[in-house]
Amino acid sequence: MTAAAERALQPAGPLAVDARGVSKVFGAGALAYQALRGVDFQVAEGELVMLVGPSGSGKTTLLSILGCVLSATDGQVSLFGEPLHGVTDGRLAELRRALIGFVFQGHNLIASASALDNVRLMFELRGVSGRRARRGAEELLERVGLADRRWHLPGELSGGQRQRVAIARALAGTPPLVLADEPTAALDAHAGHQVTQLLVELSRERGVTVVIVTHDNRIFDLADRIVRIEDGQIVPSPTLSPSPTQGHAP
Amino acid sequence: MKSVRERLAAARGGRIPRWRASVILALRMMLHDKAKFVGTTLGVVFAVVLGAQQIGVLMGLLAKNTMLVDNAGADLWIVPPNTEQAQAGQRMSTQLLDQARATPGVAVASPLVMVGTAVKQPGGGTEAITLIGFDLDTGLGGPWNVVAGDPADLRHAGALFFEDAQRDRFGGLNLGSVREVGGLQVWVAGFTWGLQPFGPAYTFGEIDLVRDLTGVASDQLSFVLVTLEPGADPAAVAAELRRRTPGAEVISQAAFHDRIVGSLLREQLGITFGTTTAFALLIGFIIVALSMFSAVIDNLREFGTLKAIGMTNLDLTRMLIVQSVAYALLGSLVGLGLVAFMADGIRSANLAVIVPAPLIVATPAVMTLLCVLASVLALRRVRKLEPGMVFR
Ligand SMILES: Nc1ncnc2c1ncn2[C@@H]1O[C@H](COP(=O)(O)OP(=O)(O)OP(=O)(O)O)[C@@H](O)[C@H]1O
Ligand SMILES: [Mg+2]
């Protein structure tokens, strides 16, 4: 195994994400489909990992399990040492609220709430209220370059602007983990690149652990590590590793 | 950076911001789709207007039949057995008056004669009236809502009080107009307003005049109206009266009122109005249920997102309940406003739409219950929603 491949499989330091032997079977009987086959996936705290692989390989499935919105059929997952198996739906919601910032493929903002209120909502869900939530939301919107658009509804923003609001929402209250599934899929190359850069930059500033699913090879150089998944399994892929000169250590 | 444990504690403990956020978000989402918002509110308004208006009309109709009992001024009524309405009917002996007057605790016992008869019109033909003869000295059972004339004038020979709303029907009645009842001449000494029961309008006269006009014997009466001495125990006096007047029934004013209402409700009136009101509520229920369900279906992705970013089923349930309550209160407010406006427009001597205070309180309560129940369909859909859908 090459050194790069070695690095691609093994994180260093305390673990933000620890998934071992994770399998996922959709459906049952003749229609059963195994989307994940014994995935071992670890991410160190503060690390930025990009998850790549062909369509249908199980990237979204794995991210959903890590995001506590889908349960694994088999295997063990914990986030920051908190186990995800055998806990109630309420507890899973609590883990999502407390620990995870999501950036979805579509922006998934609340259409009836302004940019500011979308971000503020996330603060409030994390237990931050009143003026602190309001100020936090304003600061984040400023950081993503939308201070002057804070009263606009999502419908009044461009795709790239919406995705920037989504990034601000994901980072509201600085969750320790951000999960992003093809956040640039709906954007043109230039806007997509900018959005990802912004997500990476803000996450790095805050020491947030990030897992991004992406097809966009132009942003690979922003990753600490690239993990390739094929047919529900993690495979070594030295060719996709970022060059050591461009990699950022956590 | 905060530790994971601190974060979990904050997320678990942050109930107040989460409450606030979900309540505001619920109202926002409700107001966002304006067409649906207006449609749902109108559904509630419709149910309130139709339901409250029906109840108001029912109250008005009931009041037409209880107004004599309500306004006669008696504490107790002595009536023929099995009397269900204050109507002209079976007669009783005037001995009852003496028996009542001799009963301890009775202040006044006053006779009332009630007879259905007719007024001969100047141009020929007759019009029916309900003639009420009362004792001018006690005044019990005499005219109320007097809009012209002085009841004291009823002491004059042949003087009667007519219903103002019937003036045209009776050939243009005016104060002093002369008509013929039972072959005798009578004249108009005054007018009342709105005293029209289900039967012919009330017409008042001194009891002996009424007896002469209708041929009711001087030892007969329809009802005995009793008032109590101050401090007398109504139940005890009623019991003693019952003992002394075995052939008649003794009933308190309130019980008589309730009995009239009960008998009307048991008959058609209750079924007719009950059906319309239930229908109104059903329509409201269906409109609210469907529009809340379709609002959830329209916003499925948003609800899924809210779940994914950490809202619980409880938070989402709260949101739908907030919306239900908001629709119910808003719809009740607008609906009751419209009903009050309509009641004013409808009010006439024939029918008053009565919107009683309990109805004003009950409407928002009933509509809240209805709307919350109607949101169950939407709620089930939201609770079933998989947060994982947001990644699809
Ligand atoms: N709810 C589901 N029911 C049945 N099969 C599913 C379900 N979700 C995913 N799958 C299947 O699991 C496999 C992995 O899907 P997944 O969405 O994880 O792929 P992906 O790597 O994210 O693909 P893409 O790059 O196209 O987004 C696919 O074959 C898909 O059809
Ligand atoms: Mg996918």
C-alpha cells in the first residue's frame, strides 16, 4: 500500500466519526438491496474528508447514517463517542440538533422565512436564544457575504446565495460536525467552487469536522483526505488523494 | 470550543428558544401560502357563521315561546297537569286562587286567562290573536315591551293592547282604532313590540273584559301566577302549594322556561337546528382537515428538513396545533363578527337572532377543538415523515 493510500484510510487523533462494519439493506425479500457492505469509516476531529464514488455507490446512504437520519442495518456508529444504535428517535433528533450541521444538495431552506430567520432558527434549535441568536445569524450571513440580503426570502435569492445561506445555517452555533451531500450539484462550476471554498474556509476557521460528498474534482485539493466508495464498500484510491503540499493538517 | 456534552445539554435544555422558534415558524408557514391561509380561515368562518347563526335563530325562536313566562313576573306558576307550553288550553277553577292565597309564603296569586280568538276586520274577514286577560291590580302577566300607550288605560272599558308588528294586518291599527272581538267593540289603547309566539300575536286586556270577549266563565282561569313573600323558600312554598292543589301542577318560573325549551327541542326544532349546526361543523372540519393536510403535503420537504436539522415530532406537533388554534381563533373572531352584524340586520318583531354570551365563549373553544382534531390527518403524515428524505 502506498503512503497516500495509507493516509486515505487512517485518520489520526480523537475521532469525530467512528463507523465500523456498517451495512445497509433497503427493502426485504427479493427486492432487498444492499447499499452498504461492511463500511469502516473514521474521521478525526477537525478533519475535512471528501467522499467520492460513482453514482449509486452508497455515498448518500453512508452520509444519512452518519447524520442520524437513517439507521444502519448492521454495524456500529458513534459520533464523538456517542453511540447511535439502540437510541430513541428523540435522542437522534437531539444529536442532530446538537452536533451536526447539514448542507443538502438542494438548499432546503424554509421558504417562508428570511435568510436571517433561517439561520436564527438553527441557533434556537441549538438552545441559543434572543439577541445572541440574532447577532450570531447576522455575523454568519455577513461572513457568507449576504449581510444586505438578510431579509430576503429564499425565493428571492440566487442558487449560489441560497446555498450560502444554507452554509450559514449549518454552521450556526458552530456544530462540531458538518455533513454536506453534493452542496454544489445545483450550481454552475464557478458558483459551486466558491460555495465549497466558503464551506471549507468557515469550517476550518472554527475547527469543525467536515464530510463532503462531491463529484467535483476541482475541489479535491481542499480536502485533508479523500475516501472513495464503490458498490457499498470503501476502496483505496491513491490517485484521488490531495497532493501533500496542498493538504491542510487539522 | 464547547464540549460535546455541553452541546447536548444545551440542545436538550433549550426548550424555550425551541418553543419560540416553532411557534413563530408555524405562523410564518401558515401565512406564507396566502390562498391556502385565506381558504382555511374562510372554512372556519363559514362553520362559525352557519353554526352560530343557526343557534342564534334557534335561541330567538325559543325565546318567542318562553317570553311570556320570562316576563310575566311570577315566581311560581300553577298550570293544568302536563302543560308543556304557555299556551291557551285546558282551564282550571278560580278556587285555585283562594287555595294559593291561603298558602304561607305566597305574596300574590293572580289569575291569567289565555284564549285564542279573532279580530274582525273593517273590510270583512278575521285575524287570529292570542288574548291574554290579566289582573290589572297585580299587573302579573300584563304587557311588556310597550311602545305606545299606558297599561293603566286598560282599565277603560273595551281597551286592549295590540302587537305593533300586526298593525297593517289588522287593517291599519292606530291608537284609538276600534275593532270587534267576540261580537263586542274593543279599542286600541296601546302597542307592544315583538310579542309574537309561534301562534297568533299576544293581545292584552283586563281579565274580566277578556272573559266577556271570549265567553270564559268567571270561575275559570288558564294559569295562576304566584309571587313569593320576601325570604320565603320557593321549594317549600311550591311543595305546600302542590299539596293544597292536587288537580294542578305547580312549577317554578325557571322550570317552566326549561320545560318549554325542552319540549321544543325534543320536537322538530331541535332536530332541524341540530342537523344544520352539525352540518356546519362537519363542513368546517372537512375544509380545515383537507387544507391542513394539503399544506403539509405541499411543504413535505420543509417538514423533512426541520426534522433533519433536529426538530422532534413534538416540535412539529406543536407547530400544527399552533396553526389549528390560530385558524380557530381567527375564524371565530371573524365569524362571530359577521354573525353579530347579521343578527342586527335580521332583527325584527318576528324574529330576534339571539347570540348569547355562552355562545360567544363556546364558539372559539368548539372551533379550537374542531381544528385541532382536523389537524390529526396532517399530524400523522408529519410524524411518519422520514428525515432522511432530505438527502434524496
Ligand atoms: N430508500 C431506498 N430504498 C431502496 N433503495 C435505496 C434507497 N436509498 C438508496 N437506495 C439504493 O442504494 C444505493 C445507494 O444509493 P445512494 O443514494 O447512497 O447512492 P449515491 O452514492 O449517493 O449516488 P449518487 O451519486 O447518484 O447520489 C442505490 O443503488 C440506491 O438505489
Ligand atoms: Mg447521493
